[in-house]
Amino acid sequence: MENNIVVTGSTPEFCSWLEGVKKIATDYRAKNFPTLSAPIFTIEEGSKFIRVVTEETTGTARSVYCFIAKVDSKTKALGEVKAGDVLKSASWKAPAAIARGNIFDPSNGLAQCNAYGANYR
């Protein structure tokens, strides 16, 4: 299971994925809510996951867009997780089980992302 890949906020695939989700959110807002500005994306790195957070430009609301697995791991709650997995958020602090994609796959993990986060399965 271990592949020795460690994803960080500066990993090229992660940076490409982040630019992709920013474009998805910006395009969606421009088309459906032209008076609203695009959300601001920030990342918070933990030991196992990168939490991707969206914030309104007014600074009044923050929410978790998704989590990205930093390393291969196995937990009772999530099962096997591979580095680069895109995981929907279960709460502010925890990802949901079942990867929605992976930043190392051909779609760069964007096939299962929308303007508000990782898709439901």
C-alpha cells in the first residue's frame, strides 16, 4: 500500500488541481450569480490531510471544500486512503469515506469536483 508519495501544498499536481477547482467555482459563479465574486480558496495542512477551505470575499462564511490525502494510510473510519485522494468533507475536521478522485489520475481529480466541493457518490 505504501508508495512513499507525500502530497504538499506545493506538489505540482496539487497546484494544478487547485487552479482547476478555482476555475470551476469562478465559472459557475460568473454564469449563475454574476453579481457575486468568486470564493477565496485557502489550504490548511495537517499531518495526514490538506483541508481545502472556501471563504466568501466578505469574510462572513467559510466552509470545507474537500480534503486531499497527503500520504497513504489506513484507518477504521476511512479504510485505505491513497496519497492524492480527493475526499468529500464529513465535517470541518474530518473527511468522508470513499475517495471521489485522485489528483494523480488523468482528470487531475477534477472529474468529481463541482463549484461547492467533491461530488456525492
